[in-house]
Amino acid sequence: MLIMTKKELEKLDFESALNKLQEIVQSLENDSVTLDKSIELYEQGIILKEICNKRLQNAKMKVKNIDNKQEND
């Protein structure tokens, strides 16, 4: 599994970030990686979780803004 930089990860859309996070979880669950690699994957997983949360929050805000506009019309 390829380790990406934080800058590269931040460029991912929600679906890509979530897929990458799922790949990391599978790798960690399979016990097929070394301890050092596990730590790297864990760190990357934390970043991806934050990215996914941020993307979801942005989507929720957009939906809320659309709803507010509809109510005001």
C-alpha cells in the first residue's frame, strides 16, 4: 500500500478518501504489515478520517444553506 503525503490526501474527494481509509483498515486488520508500516498507516488513517469528516461537514452546510434558501423563497 502506497503511503501518501498529507497534501496529496487533502486533494482527494470524499469517496476516494473513504476508499483509501477502508484499504488502510483492511491492511491493519490482516496483520500483514510490519509494526512500523502499521504506525504509518494509522497516522495516514487519522488524516483521512479528518478529511472525510471535513468533507461531510461541508456537505451538510451546503444542504442546510439550500434548505434555508428554499424556506426563504
